[in-house]
Amino acid sequence: MKTETTIQGLTASLSPAKAARKIIGFVPTMGNLHEGHLNLVREARKLCDVVVVSIFVNPIQFGPNEDFDNYPRTLERDQQLLADVGCDIVFAPTVEQMYGNQPRLTNISVNNITDDLCGAQRPGHFDGVAVVVTKLFNMVQPNFAFFGQKDYQQLAVIRQFVRDLNIPLEVIGVPITRAADGLALSSRNGYLSPEHREIAPVIYQSLQTAAQQLTSGTALSDALNTIRATLTDAGFVVDYVEARSPELQKVDSFNQDVVLFVAAKIGKTRLIDNLQVKFTAS
Amino acid sequence: MKTETTIQGLTASLSPAKAARKIIGFVPTMGNLHEGHLNLVREARKLCDVVVVSIFVNPIQFGPNEDFDNYPRTLERDQQLLADVGCDIVFAPTVEQMYGNQPRLTNISVNNITDDLCGAQRPGHFDGVAVVVTKLFNMVQPNFAFFGQKDYQQLAVIRQFVRDLNIPLEVIGVPITRAADGLALSSRNGYLSPEHREIAPVIYQSLQTAAQQLTSGTALSDALNTIRATLTDAGFVVDYVEARSPELQKVDSFNQDVVLFVAAKIGKTRLIDNLQVKFTAS
């Protein structure tokens, strides 16, 4: 496994694979890797000849009150984990390598589907994601790019701009990796106290309960209210509990596939999760 | 020469060239071709193995009061002209082929350098250019893309987002093609009455005079005022006469290379032109 820190080095490392027209898989990350990330790499390994993982903590997707400076940087450990799952090239550029010295004047925005859910509290966040992911796509030029369904809204935003801009690659969404007790894996889980870690699986439990309710005929609004009540009773401060179509359009009732979304704080840690519920006309 | 009207057809036509790693040159146009466009194709022919020209009247770069519907469509004549200068592939998609049936939610904006000159009167115009050019770049994936310096601000905007987004190609700016009397070639020249056509070269003459004044020590503001007066005296209604750095930053005096910009109406026809003036420290 090679690690490249410059665009030039990355291009040189990819050049033989491109010349041989190998299938290139790409997994963009911000590092601090866990099993969820590693499963993205394992998926890429299955489908592709060459697997590239980027590790870049992207300043422009952090808000002014978000903690860019203290985001965990664990490159050596990440490199070891990536080597173990068969990554070929790690691309770990500096901020200067990514954004250069001259001011960036270009922005990419995706309307409508970024307005609510996590977008409501993070103005500009998805613009920052769209810009950095587009830049990385242009540097790596992969055939396939892999993203986790845990950040479902991010995945939907990326699918949208890839389609709207005809970016020549296929986006693969990979199902959420969960701990044995159901908690969705996240870098943020490390911030939980032992006590809060024990409560955290209630999020997934409440989503599963709601899914069962929906398939047995409970109204969508009632199912969402049950999630809210369950989380509040368990000690969470609910940020949002929402249902959307798989393409993130608003839905009023369970008459099509829906995705249930939760964002809730326990202590100081904000956790998100989601669950898709298939609709079968009876 | 092949003409392709679908993205799929374009991809199929380009596939052998890509497999053979040929150098691909791309000239995006809105059709209604004149010698200026043909010179772009000739430049591409010199540098590249395969030359692709797109002909697409892009609805999203027209404002609500601009005449998208009546923009001249002259595909057969354009095809003949392109065949004569050695174009390999014409890509002439429909609006539906380019934008599909589902709503486009993604926008690309370039700040600062789109605020004035032609941007001031055409809100959203350069966003529409950035989106369509990015889409076309992703469809063709050329090594080189050719744009005329006549639309200097457009060229600067394209250079900017290509750099900001790391789009893997080189943008080539091609000098303005002029009629024997100096008038910059433009689709719009066809709208001029014989009388106005006779006056139109005054734009370039006034730019040349200003360039001479600058190199012989006249203050920048005086040189710009001379252009304004000359054009007004000749019967133009001046939209703007401005000086900028080659990267479109504002300049106060002639102590670096500058580009002089003119937009002016004669009758109902708005003409633009520009001239770069090199600075040599004496």
C-alpha cells in the first residue's frame, strides 16, 4: 500500500492502473476510521482492481462553531487498518495541497434536499462536501465511489450532483455498519460516556419499532411521535425525527418506501441514524 | 465526421480514441458558427488527435428577457463548416438529453469575477455557463478545451472553476478573430444594419487608441474616458468601459498587464470587445 500526500504523487501512482484501464474504486473519508469505513473499503475491494482511500479533514464543510481543529487525526493507525483490508493507495493531502494558495471562488450547491434534516443546522455544510468530493473525484477519476448510508443525506446529495453534472462514475451506497447492540458506528461514538454508550442503542431500537408499527398499519405521524417519545424518555434531546422518500422528498404517509431519520443529542454528543422501510401494497 | 445527438452515442464514438489514449480536444459552442469558432477548431486540430465540437443552445444561461427561443439554429450549415475544418465528432444534443426529465438541483457559481462587466446585467448567466460546460466536460472528458478570448469574462470564469474543482483538462484561450476592419467576429454582427456595421469597428479602434495612450503614459482613467467619449460620439450607447487584470481583478492604474473591456449598444445590438495591454517597466 502506498500513501500519497500530493495530487502529483496520486496521479503518478494511478497512472499504470489508468493505462491498463483497470477498474478504480474510491472511498473518501476524513480518517479516524472505524469498521464502517473499513466495510466501504471491503466493498470497493470486491468490485474494483485498484482501491483508493482519501483521508482529508475538509475545513470548508465545518461550520464556524464546529470543531475542525480538534477533529481526530489518526493517520498512522488509519494506514495500518487500510493496509489490513487491502487498500492500494491512501491519498492524504494537506489543506494547502487541496485548496492551494489562491482564493477559491467556485461553489457547488445542491438545492432543496439540503434545506432540512442535518442541513438545517449546518448552513454551507453540504456545499463544502460537494466541492471537496467533486475535487477528489476529479483527482482520482474512479469508476466507482463508495459512501456509507449512515450519512444518508450526504449520500443523496452526492448522488444528486453526480447525476446533475454527469460526473462519469457510479456512486455505491453501503449499508450502515452497527455494533452488536445496534448502535450505528460513528467517529462520534468515542465521545460517549460509558453510561451514554449504554443508552445510545435506543435510537436504532426506536427506528426498528417504528418500522414494525408502519408495516402493521400505524399512521406515519404516530410512528414518528413514538420515536420522539422513546428517545426523550431515554434521556435524549431530539433534534429531528423525520420521514422522507429515498430521494429525500417529504412524505405524508406510508404509501411508498420511506426512510426514517433521527438526530438526537445524548449529553454533548449528537448522534444520527436512519432506517429504510419498504412498502408493499397489501 | 460523425454527428452524435445522445450522450450514449458520444461515449460510443469516443470510446476507441479513449482506449488508444488519444489526445482529445473539445470546442463547446452554441452553433451559428463563424470564423471565430472555426479558428477554435483549427487550434484544436493542431494540438489534438480527435476534435469534438458541441453545438448546444443552453437554456439555463439565458435570462428571462433574453431570446433563447429565437437564437439562430443552423445545424446543417454548421456541420458543413465543421467538416471542412477537420472536426471529427459533432455533439448536438437536445435540451432533454442534456438536462433529463428530473429537476436539476445542482448549481455551480463562481463568485467575485462574475459580479460586474457582463455579469452585472445577466444574473445567473455565468452559473448557467459553469453548469453546462462542466456537464459537457464530464461527457467528453477532453485533454484540452478551447474558448475564444472574445468572451473574456466567460473564459476567466471557466479557467477559475476548472482550477478550483481540479477538472483534469487544460483550458486554451484563443485570440479574437476580427474582420478586416477590426470588428471582433460575433454571431450578433449579423443583426447589424449596413449603417451600424460601418460604425461597429470604432470599438476596436478606440481600444487600440487607448492601448497606445497607456503605453505612452496617459492615465488609465483618462484612456477609459477617451474610449467612452469616442463611442458615444460615434452613436453607441456605452454599457461599460473597464480595465481589469488578466484575472479580472480591479486595477487603478497601468502598472501591470491590463485588459480593456467594452460593451456598447449600437441600435438594438449589444457588442463586446476587449484588448490586452502588456505592461513593460521602463
